[in-house]
Amino acid sequence: MVGTTMVEGQGTRVGFYATTCRRAESIVRATVQSHFTSDSSIAPGLLRMHFHDCFVNGCDASTNGLSWPVPTGRRDGRVSLASDASNLPGFTDSVDVQKQKFAAFGLNTLDLVTLVGGHTIGTTACQFFRYRLYNFTTTGNGADPSINPAFVSQLQTLCPQNGDGSRRIALDTGSQNRFDSSFFANLRSGRGILESDQKLWTDATTRTFVQRLAGFTFGPQFGRSMVKMSNIGVKTGTNGEIRRVCSAIN
Ligand code: HEM
């Protein structure tokens, strides 16, 4: 990911292309930055695509391009829910199952909670969380009791029961365009949008991490966990191939 610090000896490192393509990193950075300037929504798309890529077959870009536009990736960088099958953490997983899936890639509970903090930017559609707002329970206001009651009515206004399910809502209410720790503060106050996000606060084993990450700039920890994730199954030496055309194998 552009902007993170690559650690020596972990498979990837800053300066790897110093002799073969001297300006590689600055070209990537400048290109992403210029696209971001004209359309900031590419950031969440890229971030999510990177996560899905790493969890499918190691971080080798295999989900990028080859399968566009279906079934696993879309040109806009969003990954369809169909691809959340198999070993990808699906949003119906319990925290325990998510922890197991991350552990299988050498990522610990702090990494899991930190990386889900990627939801500090980006959006989801009403259809993926509306079930939490209506008839989730037969008592009370019918909503998932882990949602802050005042927030339930706000969400019901944004996502009416029979309204447009494709309407997109920020995952980090009030701070969707800032890469900050307010996502965690929102979980702490029952303002998580996805059930899987809110569970990080409900579950005692992840709550302490949410509490910690809500309290300070989580950027440095996010960088460390991203580097760990970005090194999953990285191809080295003569493994794999460098594509001549990004969207096709040679
Ligand atoms: C435990 C695991 C995770 C689950 C269950 C999960 C689930 C989801 C779901 C259901 C969405 C909404 C998709 C949509 O409506 O199109 C989403 C969006 C997103 N996820 Fe995750 N996610 C997880 C981990 C991560 C990680 C590790 C990252 C990055 C480090 C990430 C980054 C994003 C971003 C940036 C978006 C917004 C995409 C957009 O606006 O287009 N997620 N995630």
C-alpha cells in the first residue's frame, strides 16, 4: 500500500526496485495521489481490494484485473459479496471465527481489530445491515440491541424498511473521509454499521483493543498491521510473473 513503511526481511521492502525501476515507488504514489485528488472514493476501493487480494491467494494481485468484472472483483475496486465465501471473513462470522481466519495468515487479534479499522473510510449498502434495524428482536424497538437507540432512528431514516437497498451509507459515521480513530470511538458508543464491526466491541476479547485504538492515532499501528497483511504469500525470486498487461496473465 502506498504510504506504508515496508520492513526489511519480510518479503517486501522500500527500495526493492532501486536498481531495476528507480522511480517505481514515487510513480505509484504520485499516480494514486492524482487519482485520489480527482475522486477520493478510489481510496476505500483500493484498500478493500488489497485486503481481499491478500486473503484469497496471498498478496499477488490475482484478484485484480483477471476476474474483472466478475466474479470476484469489480472495476470500481469494490469486491462483490459473492467473493466473501471460502476463507475470506464474511460478515456473518463470529469474532472467534474471524480471529481464526486471521491467525491462519499469521495475523493476531490486534492486527484483526486494527485492520478492520480500515472501515474508517468507505461505505456499505443499506441491504447489508438493514436487518439490524427492523424485526431483529421481537421486543424493544425491534433493532439489534447492540446499536445505540438514538442511532437506530437515524439509521432507519437513512435506510427505510422498504427503501432502496443499494443506497450507500458511511461505515464511520461523521468521519467517512478522514483516516482517524473515530471508527473505534463509534463502536464504543454503539454506532457501528456492520454487525461484524459492532461485535468487536461486544466481544470481550476484542473490546480492549477497540478501547485502546479509540484512544490514540491508530495510523502507526495500522501501518504495522498493513505491512504484515501485505506480506501474506508474497511471491519472491522466480515465482509468479510480472504482467506485461496488468489485467491479463502473460
Ligand atoms: C474481518 C473482516 C472484515 C469484514 C467481515 C468486512 C466486511 C465488509 C463489508 C460487508 C463491507 C461492505 C461492502 C459493500 O457494501 O460493498 C466492507 C467494506 C469495506 N471494507 Fe471491510 N471487512 C473486513 C475487513 C476489512 C479489512 C481488513 C480492510 C482493509 C484493511 C477492509 C476495508 C474495507 C473498506 C475500505 C470498505 C469500504 C469499501 C467501499 O467503500 O467501497 N475491510 N467490509
